[in-house]
Amino acid sequence: MNARTPSNVAMRCAPWPRFVAAVLASAVGATTHAADEPPVSTISAFSAAPVGEPPATWKFATLPNKAPTRYAVTELNGSKVLKVEADNSYGNLVFALRTPSSEKTMLNWRWRVDKLVEEADLKVKSGEDSAAKLCVFFAFDSAKLPFGERTKLSLAQSVSGQDVPTETLCYVWDNKLPVDTGLASPFTKRIRFIVLETGTAHLGQWVAHKRNVGVDYQRMFGDESGGKYPEITGVAVSADADNTHGRSLAYFGDVTLAP
């Protein structure tokens, strides 16, 4: 079980709209880097960590007053992988980094879902849960966003004292939407989803993915990107079942990013 507790920053969000809380929770752990610090694109491997807590470079973040999704390194079929269990819970495991993105940026990982969130429906707030998500944070220029969204992002940043991702792209293992469906979160357009796996056809099986993040970014955020590629500031493994009060079980292998 992940023993890390939610940050004080996240806990202060309790009276805020979920938009602000969600943006802030996704950003906790994705701290800013000093201007003279070199870019980092090497993501700590779960396979190289001891069994138990995730590597310390992966930071846990959640929303206030939520049971935490549990993350732990475990052995499965002779390999060390990340076990992700949601039980009426919410939480992200975030790896902060700083690296350019381009039309050639590639993201590689493998995942396995053993139990889906049965009532999940990404199209509505009451169903916006998933057994497995892998998300990428982008540092898009917030000055180019509508005033209302800039205001909410500024509020989250002022409370956290750190940059928050203005754009988040999540790859999802869903339970019903067709593969390759792209949509925005019903909570905020700052988070957008691409469904890579759906339903039970591959339940209990490892599935590997290699995605061109640049192509996917332009597909999902092309309405505001102007054809440019923002810096990547973090990746996150995620699972949640707080909206449907459901349960899920998934596993992740190592995640690699090649800019």
C-alpha cells in the first residue's frame, strides 16, 4: 500500500471547484525546475525498484477528502511492475521531468488491467473513472487560454507555489468507448483523453504501446497549439474510481520517453 499522504497544498483545495482541485492534484510533484537545470527525460524504472513503495522520484498526489488509489512495486510472473488498485479512490503517481517535445517524441510502456471500473463513463462527470491511465503534462503558454481558464490556473499556481500543467494528455484503458476515441474530460478541457484499450478482450493480459506523443498532442490540442510543441513537464500513472464508487486493478511496466 502506498503510505504517502496527500500534500498540504491539495488538502487546502477542499472548498474549490473540482476543476481547480483536479489541475492542482495533477500538478503536485510536477514541480518547476531551475532555469539552468538541464532537461531530464529518463523516467525511473519500476523494474529496478525494490518491492514495496514506488521509487521516491515518483510522487503521489490526490484530491482532498478522497481515499488514495494504492500504488506499489510488486513481482508478477517473475518481473517487478507497478500494481495500481483503486477502491472508491483517486490519486496520481507523478514523475516530474523537463524535456522538449516534437513531432518525433515517443512514449513507450506496457500495462495490464485485471479489473475494470464497471460503471465508468468518460463522457460524464459521474462516470469519469478509469482502471488505468498514463498521462503526459505539457507547459503550454497559459496566456493563450481563455480568461476563465487562465484565472483558475493562476489560482492553482498561487496556492501551490509551482507551475501547473496547462495541458494534460491521457491515454486510457476504458470499459466501453471504442478504441481511438478522443475526448476532453467532462471536468475540464485542460485534460483530454485517447482511448487505447477498451472492454474485456485483453483483460488480464499485458499490452504494449508505443505512441508518437507529438502526433497525439496535435490531434487533441491542435485547436490551441498553433502547430507548436510545448515542453513536457511530467508523466503520471493514474487510476480512479471515486465518481462511480467502484473498484479496479491494473499493472504498469516501465515507462520510457524519447524526445
